[in-house]
Amino acid sequence: MGIVLPEATADLSPLGEPEEWTLIQRCAQLPAVVLQAAEQFEPHLLPHFLQEVATAFHTFYDRHRVLDPEAPERTAARLLLTRAAQIVLANGLKLLGIRAPERM
């Protein structure tokens, strides 16, 4: 089944579940966490943050169906959210010098 990622400008208004918002908020914290870790010489903040993002993603994924043929707008928004989490996790791991797998 070939899934095409929607445009980055897709409508995100279908995202309204608490788990979606938690994941969005966690992902948005990456720049602040990196800055704080660097300024305070506390590199451990980054792996702790990545664990929080991974936990938020797991909760979201466990409770909500990403691919829903009956709701294409919600599917597009959730695909973008999933991609955002992937980017945040990959960038955080890269900063730590850890290679992230492309597929699992």
C-alpha cells in the first residue's frame, strides 16, 4: 500500500485529540531543549526529552488510527504529525551521535 505524504501545508485543524496536542507540544520543544542543554552544560536533557517524545508518540499511535479511509483530512494531518515526530527524533538522535534507522 503506497502512502503518499501530504503537502507540508495540509490542514491540521482535524487534530484535536489530547494525545495529538501532547505530541505537537513535545515536538515543538526541541529547539528550547537543545538550547537549554547547551547553555547549562546538561547534555542529559536531550535523551530525556527524546524519551518524552517517543512516549507521547506511542500514546498517540496506540489510541488513534493514523490511516482512516473514511476521514482523508484527518489521515493527512496525522501523517504530517507522524512525520514531524520522526524528524524530531531523528534530529535529536543525530545531535547525540546516534544513527536512527530509516525503517522498523
